[in-house]
Amino acid sequence: MNSSVYQTVIVGGGFTGLFTALHLAHESYPRSVILIDQNERFCFKPLLYEYFDGEMDSFQVVPKFAELLQGSGVIFVQDTVKSIDLHQRQVKLVSENSYQYSNLVLALGSVTGYHHVAGARENAFPFWTQADAIALDKHLRRCLHTALQTEDREQRQKLLTVVVVGGGPSGIEMAATLADFLPNWYAALGGNATEIRVILLNHGQEILEGDINDLLRQIAEEELQKRAVKIEMIRGAEATAVYPHAIEYRHNNVVKTVPTVTTIWTAGTSTHPLIQDLPIPPEHRDHHGRLLVTPTMQLLDFPEVFAGGDCAAVENTSLPPTAQVAYQQGANIARNLKAIALGDDPKPAKVNIRGTLLKLGVNDAAANLFNLFEVTGEPAHLIRQGTYLTLLPTPIHDFKAATEWLDEEIFHHHLAPGHVGKKVVQVVELASAGVVGILVARKLLRMLGDEDKEK
């Protein structure tokens, strides 16, 4: 490697990668920064359902990297990484361009895991990117229009049946969203909304099993049955094959089939192929194949390389693969990169789990904040969107709009002083941990204070 090269290359523009870049820009990092991602747009995955069902716009959920990084000094390269040479400190791209680095940040996330289920990759719909959301939207609309013109009852039912594979948070959020807006879509076209079927196929006996959202299981179970059409849950069902017009599964050692032209795959993730290909021995990976990193987020064998998000696991620490962990890790990596550039020692990363937020249909959600307070229904939906709005890496003028939205929607229309206590204020402020959360929390405190005076 040329010792005169002093630049940081960030591979992957998800939460960890983008927030690392933005924090480096904010901290006046003294070295050049290059962010590489194959996509033109950043995808705020927790809000992809809102983009999918039309609750939020593309500029909020999938903004362009060029716009997010404008004026930051970060160089954005839209290209696909071909290989990463840790020994030569070089990133090679499909375009045949390559970049040397003094420091590298691996933020590639994970990929959809099909677990060797026959036909799943070819015939099931993933839900991971903007392109996935657009493809599924077009497919479902086509199914509804075709069903209206189909007199054959069996064929129509096949077109109106959607099977979601996976009872984790992604599967729950997808099934709940579909069960709310698909009947409305179909009814608006003149169809019989009761013909819509949404089936959730779960490998285990419990939904959200082993997930950070497991505390919300009972709420989720109840809310899933309150959707516009009830969600049919098949527990203990192992998907064995996905065909263009059916899905096959094993239940109680009996193989069964559901006729459908729409199978949506949310059954877990796999390690990114580029991460799999790195010359890191098995003992320096976790049981999922993710890279083990030190508390300072550095690789054990290559301390000049940082890794975070879904492609890394901190030694002797268990952190959920969520957005709140990934963006906090990005901020920590940025601080340590600056420390190294200035000749200081990197410090252990600090990640605060502020609670869980689970979408349970259109304008419905559940929130467990710090294991102290649970909110359900539309107030939880508003807190969820408001919390995420504080995290959106949008230009500063959008924060004013977000502040006004959260202030007006939550505190004037939904969380009236007579129905909430000061603990809600404290939890919302901590959960949001940003300008929006602090402003609205303080306002609610004033509102509650005024009410106390009137009493």
C-alpha cells in the first residue's frame, strides 16, 4: 500500500455507513471520505412499509445519497463492490475502478436469507429495498385487477391470497399492513373485500420468538386480529418449496399446499457474500458468519478496518440487528476514526437500546419504551413515526417540518394532557433522543404543568 494514501472508504450506505459518513462530516474529519453503495438512494428500512402503503413519500423514506451528502465533503460513488483486499487495503469495483484506504468501514448489512428452500429465491417476493416495494406494489395491483375480471372462483382466490413467510418483526409488520390496505384497495375497485386472505406462515409456535420485540408479542397477537381482514396464522409450519402459483409447507409432519401467486419472504437474513469472502477465520466470526469486532468496532486481525450493523458482532456482547443499533454504531465509528486521525486512542462504543417500535397495520403500532411504558394503537403509530423522523438523515429544513408534525399530531390531537402522565413525556424524550423529541416533550411538560395549576 502507498503510505501517502490517507482516506477512509465506507462500503455500504445503510444506517451504519451513512451515519458514519455524516458524523465524520459533522466532526470536521481531517481525511477524505468515500462512501460506496450500489444504489442511488438510501433506504430507511423501518419506514419502507409506510412508503409501500402510501403513508409516507419517497423523499422521506428513500432520499438520494447525493442530496443527503450535499455540502458534506463526502464523495459518493454509486457502484457495486467486486472484492475487498484487506491485505493490500484496496476496494475493487465492478466498474474496474479501485480505491486504496488508510481506514475501511464495512457496513454492508445483510441479505435476504432463503435457507435453501426450493424456488424461494425465484418465486417469492423479498421486501428489502425500494425496488422490492415497487415490484410488490405493481404485482398486487395487477392481481386485484385480474381477480375482478376472473369468473373462475379458484383462480380468483389464488389471486387474492397472500402468504407471508416468517413470524419475526418484518413478517408481522408486512402481514398487518397488507391485511389493512389490500381489502380497501379491492373494495375501491368494486371487489368483495372479504375475499382477501392474508396468511402468516411461522416456523415456530410463537411469533417474535427470540426477537427484541418479544415483549410486544401479546399485543401483536391481539392487534393482528383487528385488521380489516383477520390474519390467518399457521404456526409450526416449515416452508419447503415456493412455486409460481403455490407455496408448500410441512406442518405436523404433513406436507400441505396453499394456492397463491403471492408469497412474500421475510424469513430471516444471511451474511453478505462480500463478508463471507473476507479472509477472516471462523474463530473470528460469530455463529451466523458475521465479523467479530472489538468494543471499539475494529476487526480483530485488521485494526484499521471497522465494521458495524448487521455484518458485525461485538465480542462478548449481544445486540439486536436493528436500525437504532446501527446508526449509533455509525456515530461511534466516526468518533474513533477521528480519534485515530488525531493520534488519540479509540474508545469502546456505547449503544443505548431505547425500546422497540412495531408497526401493526395502517395508523396502528405498538411501542415498548425502555421496558417502562407500553403504548398501542394510533398514539403508538404516531410515536413510532415521530421517533423515526428524528433519525431521518434529511437536510436541516426537513427537521422543522418534522417538529411541527410531531408537535401538532401527537400532542394536540392524540396525547391530551388528561390522558397521559409525566412518565410518558420522559420516555418519549429519551426514545426520540433528538431535537424533535426534546421539543415536544418539553411542550407536553408545560401542558401538564398548566393543567396542574388549573386544578
